[in-house]
Amino acid sequence: MALFESYERREKQILAVIKEYGINSIEECAEVCKAKGLDIYKLVEGIQPICFENAKWAYTVGCAIAIKKGCTRAADAAAAIGEGLQAFCIPGSVADQRKVGLGHGNLGKMLLEEDTECFAFLAGHESFAAAEGAIGIAEKANRVRQKPLRVILELACLIVILCLIICEAVDSGDDLCSVLSETVKDNSERLLTN
């Protein structure tokens, strides 16, 4: 039985990447991590319970790569993890073409570097898993940073829902659009000044 969805579409490139680090199978990646006392599969599940099975394995592969590369700084490990994530992008897909896995690793690296002061994240209704991941990143990043990372997490759909609730509470004689736009404007100004 396959370890995760679309295994057969991903297997060839995953094995090619891990072979560069002397690893022969995806399961061996888990062993490399466990030898260092890390169960990445369970860690990912704990941070992002709704993630797909392939994500748990992608991070496991990425962490095994970081270990094999001998990464000692969190920022460098993040970039190495991105290599594992990239290996899981289906060949020819938009994610593969745009190097989404490497981008995620480089974003993690950037957030862990001291010269990055603020992380602003905008999520729509379809991005709650990404927002959940962003919260996890923010919580963990400050453990290795000397200066805490400022985080702005803006859930676009939450703003709209809250604004609609506010509008229902306002006298129905008021212009709904102006109340909504003022609420969004006030909320944005508050976030940018904090």
C-alpha cells in the first residue's frame, strides 16, 4: 500500500533527491530523524492536524535532508526542509514549476534570520490550513531568534464575517457599505500601528 496520495506520481523524484544524501527510501528518512530523537510525522500532525498524509512525509524527508546536510542553524535547516517539500511537488504541476517547496523552505529561513523583523500573512477562507501553519511558524521561530519576530496574521474572511455581524448590530438606516468599509479601514490601521 502507498504511504500517501499520488505516491506513484511523486516517488521517482523523491527517491532521486534523497539518494543525493545517501538515503534509499522514504521510510529510511523517518529512521534518520528518529535516530536523532525526532518523530517528524507526529510533530507535523500535532502542528497541523488537518494536513494531508503526503505533507507529513514531505516534512519527514526534508528534515532527514537537513540532518544529512549537518545543518546546525534553524535557518539553514528550513532551507533544507524546502528541498524535501519540493521533491513532493508533482512533476509538471504549478507547484513544481513555481518551486513552491523551495519557496516554503526559503520563507522559513527568512523568518528565522535576525534581519527579518516582521511577518505579515493574509489568508482567505480557503487558507485556514496555511494560517494554522503560519501560527505554528510564529510560535516556534521566536525560540531561536534573539529579537522576537513581529507577526501580523490577517484572516480576510474573518474580517468580512465580523464586519457583517457588526453591520447587523448597527441601525438598519445606516449605509451598510460605509459601515463595512470603515470597519475594515479601522482594523487595518490598528494592525499596522501595533
